[in-house]
Amino acid sequence: MPLTTKCPGSTPVAGFDMKLNRSTKAGEPLSDEDRLWPGLMRHAARAHATLWRLDHLVDTVDVLVSELVTNALQHGEGSVEVHLWRTDSRLLIEVGSASPRVPRVRDASPYDENGRGMHLVALLADGWGVTAGGAWCALRLDGGGA
């Protein structure tokens, strides 16, 4: 999955990439093993945000990574790639799979058990978008708006 969110004129100064090999096939309920991935990726993202002295963003990063990884596992195909990196001004998160489908924002009723993930991403991130098989979001390091 190509990096879709690289800010023009900004060079990544730190980051990590993970490839999650899942055991569940597309359209199947997630296996117990695959249900562990969102928590493991939250832990890794929190550790990196803390290492990068971005403590003020840790809780937001936690929710964003969880939503994007869960969506990729539930709706994507094949392995899931997770990219987290920072530039001088932004923290960027990108998660995707080999799926040719573009994720979409759904309207969930108050009684639906799912369908709110991308709404949370849109609410918490300073910028976000979708590509074939994945989604990305960005946070300003200074805590300001997009």
C-alpha cells in the first residue's frame, strides 16, 4: 500500500511499519487470534507516541489506530499493513489491506452495533481520507486544527 498521506515538503523523521498476517478470510467472523491485533497495534502506537514525546496525543492515537486496524481486519482482504510515522509537524497513521474496495462512511442508527468507526476518525483527526483497501489520518503535533 503506498504512503498516501506524506505531507508535501515534509520528511518523515521517525516511524514504524507492521504487516499483520491474519488467519481469517475475508467475510468470515474474526478469529480469536485476529481479535488480538487491534490491541497489539494500540500498544505499539502508544509506545511510539510516548517515545516521540507526544503524550498529549496518546489517547487519540489509541482510538484512531484501533478503529483503522479493526476496519481493515473486518472489511479488508489478505494481510493488513499498519504505518505510523511523524514529521516535524504531523503524526500520520495509515492502515490498509489488499482489498480493491474503498472504505466508506456509513450512517449508523442509534441501535446499530457498528458503523461509527470512520465517523470517529473524522471527528478526532485533523485530516483523513480513504484509498482502495485502506484509510489514513493525520494529527497536528501542536494540537491545532488541520
